[in-house]
Amino acid sequence: MISLYKCFNDKTDRAAEKYRFAWHVLSTLDPGSSWLSQLHKLKPKDVSGPGRDPDETKTTNSHYQPSWIWLAQCTKALSGSELEISEDEFNESMHVEWAKARA
């Protein structure tokens, strides 16, 4: 189970680095554009799940404000094939959710 958790964290870190690199390139090529109002610079605290962390006692669920990344609108319409995931991807995501619930 630890290797599954480590794999998920590595995947998340790689995705965050790709985003940071793309954001840097876009901000260099097109500074001051309208895309900056929705896609912000990604900080380490932004890389979290959509819900409140279990050890976070300062805020209640009713006052919890998720990271901007969960509120950003999709910039392109997704086709049906992009919305579907394979059984392996589904099982892996359920393992991750289970691991987070047990942690």
C-alpha cells in the first residue's frame, strides 16, 4: 500500500511540475493576458485534495475554501472518450481514496 501511495505522490508531483513549467512559459510569452485570471501560479499549498484535510481543525466544512485549482473552469470541452477511464485507472483511484480515508 505504501508503494501505491508513493506512486500517487510521484504522479502528483510530476503533474504539478509540468503545470508550473507551462505556466512559466505562458506567462513569459503572453504576460498580462486574460488566462492569468483563472490559472494562477501553483504553490505547494495548492496541491491538495478537494476537501478539508482531516487534521485541519481551524475551519469547518461549511467555511472551508478549496484551493483555486478545484474551482478553475475547464478551458476546452471534453469529449466522451476523455471522460471515460479504464477499469485499472478507476481501481487505482479507489485505492488512493481508500488510503487517504485510512490515513
